[in-house]
Amino acid sequence: MGRVEKGVHCSVQGCDNSAERSISSSKASMAGDLVINTSNKRAYLCRQHYKEWKKATKDDRENERARWA
């Protein structure tokens, strides 16, 4: 059972929603507009902030995948 299933809160500063996803803190820092508390190895994001992170890092993630293809 992971931390998300146990009910950890979102890592974005000022957000108290429960997290639905976890990503590495290095990937979380790719989105410059989100202020994420990355004191741990993992960053936990609620549904709303995960959508924002996906939109902000779409081009970077596509370039990263193209590098491996």
C-alpha cells in the first residue's frame, strides 16, 4: 500500500487536497509555475495540479520520449 492510497496530501504549496498521483521530485521541478515542496524523493499531486503539471511539461516529456525512440 502506497502513500497515495493512505491519504497523503498534495505537495503543492497552499493545497490541502488529497493526492492522486506521485511523481519524482526531479520531474516535478520541470514545471516552473507550480510551487512544489520537494523535501522528499517523491512529489504528490492532486488531480487538478497533476493536470496542470502535464500541460506545463508536455513538450519536455515528448522530447524526452523521442530521445529514446
